Amino acid sequence: MRYRLPHLPLLRTFEAAARHLSFKKAAAELCVTPAAISQQIKALEAELGVALFHRMTRALALTEQGRAMLPKIREGFDSFAAAIEEARQAPANRQLTVTAPPSFAGHWLLPRLPDFTHRHPEVSLRLSSTPDTVDRRGEAAMLKRLDADLRAGRSEVAILYGRGDYAGYVVDRLFSPDYVPVCAPALIRDSAPLHAPVDLARHVLIHDETLDEGNRGQVNAGWTQWLARAGALGVDPQHGLRFANAALSLEAALAGHGVALAPRPLVETRVAAGSLVIPFDVSLPSPFAYYLVMHEAIAQQAAVNAFRSWLAAEAVAPPHPSGESDR
């Protein structure tokens, strides 16, 4: 079938300008001048016979025709990228990048990865972590990276911690964690004992500051909520050490610096190995969950399918009793 299409560079220019709503930013991305972007957009509009942008003094907006055209153009380029990536990959050496929250990557996924590599030696997997995957405010900054990697011909999936409402992407729900207090065994053996939650007043509370950054600024799963649930209203929920993310707060707990609140699934291997204990089995449900997110264009690739199936099974499997060598 023959297609009557404008030149692909014109469509690429339109997609970049529409995504940024800026000729200047599109020019920087495509390494041309803003004047060249403007000329190419005018050429595309002349060929189509419709205006695609409203040009205002200090702003740029899509016309109705431009808004209707953008999703299909993006879908087309995503399909091109996926097809090219599929052609580049040798069947015996599928490459896949998995990006996850630092605490999930280090404390949940890493101890389980040897099983995946044993089952799927044909997949070359690269594990990455970034705080952008913690999406408590519905911003999903990591999705922009997935867009960029797909256009660059790379296959990447992300594990996001958030609400899971990522329109335009394939989303697999893994699990929603509950939060429990954890500490090193030596802390309660050599320091003040923990017989009841009120005894936490004699211990350092370790704070993961992301727990105080709930959706639209609402506190969601911090010490204030846990202490109220446990009936320990006399304990000051604000005292203690503060860390920027869950990975650092867990490391502080492992080092014996205090008691941290942690997602139970992320510490089960440490508890099974004896490097952490849960002094009180009072749990605080999270309003968020972990989700595996990917472009539809790569969702059926062999490497992605293998990882999706394996991860879904691991999400409901009992914890692996390993862990000390993973620190």
C-alpha cells in the first residue's frame, strides 16, 4: 500500500513543537534554529491546508486540528521506534532496561534478579534506579524518559510507585505495600526494650521524607499516622533523623541508628535473614501501589513479556530468605 504522507522530517518537527508548545525548545531538541522550526511548520500547514498552531505573542497553542493530529503522530513515531529496535536486537540477545525506585530496586528486586537471569538467560537486563519513579503527586516524571528512550530506539520499562493512572501506557499492578516499623535486632537487644509502641519515645525515629509528600501535599503514611493507629499518642512523631528517601532510611535502620517505617514487602527478605526485625506487627496501609509501566509499542517484545510474566509471579510469591550479601 502506498501512503500519501508529508515528509517525515516535517512530522517530526510538528511532534516536537506540539510536545513542547515552543518552537525554541523544539529547535534545541532537534539541533536547528527556531526560524527553521517555524518554516517547517508553515510548510506542513501549507501541505495539509490547515493551521496546526495558534501563534500568540508569548505563547503557542495547538488548534483543534493540531490537537487531533498529535496523538496519532506520536503513536506512529513510537511504532517506528519499536520496529527499528526490534530489527536491531538479535533474537538471542534481547536487551531491556528496568528503572525502579531506589528502595524497591535495592531491597525487593535485586535479591530476586538471579532467579530471572537463571530462567531467561537470553535477556540482557540492565537495572537502574531514580527518585523520578516515586510518583506520589501524579506527575509521573519518569514517563518523559520512557518517551525519550523509545524514540532513541531503546526498550525501557519503569516500576512506578503511585496511583497507576498513566493514560496511554500499558500498566501492570504489582502490589500495594503496608508500612511497618523495622530496626536492627541489636537496637532493642542492647538499648531500651520495645514492649509496647509507647516505648518508641525512648528510641530515635527514622523519617523517610517522601512519606510526608503525599498526593497534592497531603501526608499519607508517616510516623504521625502509624503512631495514631498503634495508639501511641504520647510519642512525638516529629523527633528523630530525617532522610530524603526510603533507601537511605532503610540503610540507617540496618546500621542500628533507630526505628524506621518501611514497606513490608521491601523488608521481608531482611527480616527472614535476621538483619531487621519488626518490633510491632501494626501495619499502616499505603494509598499507593507499585506498577510496571511501559509503552504499548514494546509491551509484546520477547524480553518485556518475559520480565512481565516473571515479575507478576514474584509479586505474589513468598519472600526469598536471603539478603545479608545484598547490602
